[in-house]
Amino acid sequence: MACRAYISFVISNSDNQHMNNSTESPLMHLPVTDSLAIAILNGDWTPGSSKTLESIQEEFGISRTVAREAARSLEAVNAVAIRRRVGLIAQSPDQWSALSPQVIQWKLRSDHRTQELLSLTELRLAIEPAAADGAARHASIDVKAKFPVLAMELRKHGESGDLETFHELDIQFHSLLLRSSGNEIFAALADIVAVILRGRVEIDMYPQRPEASALDAHEAVAEAIWKGDGQAARQAMHDIVDEVETAITGGSSN
């Protein structure tokens, strides 16, 4: 129902902006795409079954152009297969592009959110400790110097309750870690980790205030990187992500 209201708002807003222009908003298909993807994830659109463009137009009250853009977006991440005379065929979520930021966002907004967050946290456990080790060994002095500053700002805003700034700083911290690891594959995952961190906040799976242990661990990572102590950086980063995993599975919160 909320998605329908958002779609109506987007279409209405687009009509106002383009009253004298036949070109439709390039963003109009996004809420439709989101709704269709989440319908597959939640079992409301069964994998293997199909929808035509006409049925999508009717369901959402949109033009054929918007329906076609939504179809292309879904096809791009293997959420649907498009067949002539059949339409869009829903694909099983295990066939989707698992590391697509859009797919991650959909799963975090679906009934699969807890399992998705656990899977993503396991990914973080596999890469971020190694990335911290790499940053300690390979980052330049100028880059290493940024970590203690970020850790100090994280504590300041975390303890003051300024969570919006805290979360943005947290994303900066982890993104910098991956990008300065000396491993181009880790660096390429920085945007995905940013989506994971934002997603955890958006689905209310983050505590009202960060735990003191989490702030301590970020400072420990920062200090180890600054000193060039790869092993200490690896262990401290493992502690951060392991605490997140414990929180997801019902233990203490990070």
C-alpha cells in the first residue's frame, strides 16, 4: 500500500514537472521495479510464473514505457527473464545477481532481511579483517592518519546520540579501510559494504546507540593501522564484525 502511494506520488510529481514535455521522468520506474522484486522475494509473485507488460501497466497505473523500463531493470539482475509472447517470468532469488547493490537493498526490505543480513555479515567477516591487515601494511602515512581521526569522530557522535552523522562516518571508515587495503577486489566491494551498513540502519537492526565495545574496537583498528600492525588490525576488525553477527543471531548488540 505504501509503495502504491509512493508510485502515485512519483507519477503525479513527474506530471507536474513535465506538463509541457512528453518525456517521462527517468526515475518513474524505480518504485515499480522495487515492488515487483519484493513481490518475488516475498512469494507474492511465484518464480516460474509470468506477468505481461500490459498487466504491469494496469496493476500500477503506469505507461508502457515505464513498465518496459521496470522490466529491463529486473532483467539486468536476473530477477526476471523476458520471453516474447509470454512476458516477464519471475526467477528464483538464488539466480539473482547477489552482489548487486539493488538486489541487496531489495532483500533487506523483504521477508528475507535477517538471512540476507547474516549472509552479508559473513561476507564482511571474510574480507574486512584481511582488508584491515592490508591497510596497516600498504596504506600511505597520509591515509593511515585518517583512521584515528575517523575513530575519534565516531566516538564523539556515537556518544552524543548524533546517529545520522555517526552512521555516515562509519561508512567512511569501512569504505576507506577497503579502498586502502592494497587489494583491488576488496576496494571494489566498498560500495557494497556501504549498502550493507545503510541497510542495517534502515531496517531498524541497529541499536539506538552504538555499544562502547564497538567504539573501542574501531579505535583499536585505527590505532593498529596507524602503527602498521597488521595482525592487531585484523583481530580488532574481526571483533567488530563478529559482534554484528552475534547481534543478528540473537546475542549482544553491536
